Amino acid sequence: MVDIRNSDGVPGSAVNERPQPHNLEVERAVLAAMLREPRPCIDMVIEQLGGADAFYSHLHREVFKAVDLLYNHRNLGVDLISVAHQLAKNGTLEDIGGEIFLAELYNSIATTANLEGWCDIVREYHILRNMINVCSESLLKCYDNSISVRELIDQIETDLFKVRNVTNRADIVTLKETLGETFKNIQALINGEMEIGIPTGLPDLDRMIGGMKPGEMFVLGARPSIGKTSLALNIIRNITIQTNTPRTVAFFSLEMTSEQVARRLICTESEIPEARFFDGSFKNNEMQKLTQAVAVLQKAKIFIDPTGGLTIAELRAKARRLRMMHHIDFIAIDYLQLMKVDGRIDNRQQEVAEISSGIKKLAKELNIPILVLAQLNREVEKTAGASARPRLSHLRESGSIEQDADIVSFLHRNRDESKSISSEQDQSGLDAELILEKNRNGQTGVVKLKFFASRMEFVNVSRFSDEDRPYRDD
């Protein structure tokens, strides 16, 4: 295999070997400013460019390293003599052209006033070279049979995302500079003009957590057949169509097909029991309801991925693409224990730990909330029966999940009630609770819910009075 390299020994273009984008004159100007006025200029350059890799010329990289070593690691003064001495100790003084090169460098500018603009130019060329290198390395990796295609795609997308993030620098600001904007945001929150997080459509839950906040991992745990998938789909429906500010959502369903997910959403939106889809006992006006429900749901920006056995690498790759191409605001995963990691890991707890950590990192990376469904172990039923209230210890492989999650909640109700429920009982709803067991940035407690089993919908208890029947059987 031929490794494509440029004259400086770094990966070059796969198309030809012409020099990569650079501006040596500007690089010299940046180094000259560091030599002329070390105290302000070195700090600015390091803040703007990071390290020596930002420079194209290996000669300039050597000078930068010597200056950085003297200034930041040895707390020594920086001038022509000290830099020349350090380069001589490194064995690179003669390679760069000796003291004459340093003197010419020092005299190459008349003022340091334009240093910030010079840094911008150097950084932009650095980003372009990084892009070329990533593309070239990606081409070479495609010929490497030692890694799987999925791993290869994840590596390439990770490298590209790193290059993309180089352009997103957070500037340091004073408290005085940010107070005005912060106070405006506080006023907007008080006046209801701004949201802390994405409202879930469950008012009592939103009051406790402030909505689904960017970068947070919200875990929803429950025993099988309690309704965690239904609650997740209810939240998705609420934030995509039942709100003044519709969001775009990605739903990774490891358990159901896209058709099953769509059918559940139609069932909830039309208020028609899912059983009708199987026994064909539709009433006269229910076809109109179905048509109306489909018309409403067609406006919802929901992306469904029904991949079974999804790996954390696949999740990252797909989520990044959806974020970049469709600007998704929210991700839901059903459910964590069905996910896998690339490669063989014999210890299941270690595997779950890697998955959990990967999901949390993805939430921070994309700066969006991620709702993760999780299965509870059977101990909750063995120790105290089917009506036992779940706790953190009941999460399967719970240690890492509890640690990574910002919010851990449990959906709890008497599962046996819905097995022999009458039509009258379903109209009034079954009692359910959403237990907030951990909330890193707020309070914990219990949210009272009502569950309407026929259409698989959870609603806030305080949302309805006796006169407001949420279920209509016309």
C-alpha cells in the first residue's frame, strides 16, 4: 500500500502531491509577534491556535515548541537569545537556519496589532489541511481489511466531526458582558416566552425537570409490559405535534418495526383502540378519525430507525448525520439493554457501561436531550411482588446507567389491572406513577399519571377534571 505524504511528512492529498493550503508569511508574522511581545502575544496564539500542529512549516513548528516550552513549562523569559539556546538544546537550531533565521523572523513585522487576524488565517489553513488529511487517511483505511466497514465508517465520521468542531471556539467573556443577555433570558422565562428545555407534554414532569434539556441523558426504566415504550411515544408525539414549537425527533426502536411504531402513534392520535386494527371491528365514524390522525401525523418530523441490535458506533454515526442533515432536536432509544458494542466483550456490565457512557457523550456532543428506555431486572417482582415500587438498584446492570444519566425515572403501575379492564375503567384511566429517583439539576419526586390502555396513552392527572373525558367512544 502506498502512503501518500507531503514534503513535511504528513498525509497529503489522495489526488496529487501538491503542497497543502498554507501561508508561510502569516505563520512568520505570528511567530514574530510571540518573540516581540511574549506576555500578551503567546497567550493569544495558544488560545487561538492550540499547539504547534497549526503551523504548516516544520521550521515554524520547532520555533513554536521552543517558545512554548520556555514560556509555559519553565516559566522563563522569551527573547532571541533564550529561544536560540533552547533550539540548540533540542538539536534543531541549525536545522531552522540558526540565529540568522530567528533575527530575520523577529524583524519580519513592524507591529503586533494584527495578531488576532493572523491567527484566524493560520487556523483556517490548518482546518483545510486537517480536512485533506482526514480524506486521505479515509481513502487508505478503505484498503485496510483488518477493520469492519461499520468501524471504518464510525472512525471516518468521528474524524470529520473533530475537524468540524475546530471551528466552534467558545470565547471567554466577562460577567458584565453576559449579564445583560442572561437577564433578558430570565425575563423571557418568567414571561413564558422562552423554554429551559423541550416540554414533554406532561406539565407536572416539566415543572420538576424544566423539560428535556440539551446535553442531558434521561433514563426511563420500567418492568416489561408496564408501558415505557408507550410513554416514550407519547412524549415524542407531544413534542412534535402537540406544541407551539414543533421539534424534530429521531426514534431508535430496537424492539419494534417502523410500521408498529406508526400504528401506535395513529392509535393514540385517533383515540381508537389498537385492537381494532387486528379484529377489524371499526365503527362507522372511526375511519374518518384514522384519516384525520394520519393527516396530523404526516406533519410530524419523526425519523424512525428500526435497526435491531444497534451498536453504539452505529447510533453515533446515524445521530450525527440526522443532526447535520435534519437538525434533530431530540433522540429516544428503545431500549438500552438491546444495544451492543463493536467487538467482543465477555462482561455484560462492562458492555452496558460502554453503551451508557457512549449515549451520554453523544448527548453532550450533539447538545440535544436523549431519552433512553431501560429494562428493570426481575428482582423488583421477586422481592416484593408485582406492585413493588422500583428503585435505582432494580435497573439491570445499573451502576454505570445511574452514574451517566442526568435524570433516572421509573414508570410504575399495577400491570395486572389492564389485563381485565372494563370499558368504563378505561374511560377513567388506570393509576400510574412516574417516579423521579435521580435528578442531577433539580428535585426528585412522583408525577401522578393516568394510563388509557386501549390507546396506550399516559396523561397528567392534574390536566383533566371529571368533566374533561380524554377518551371518547362515539
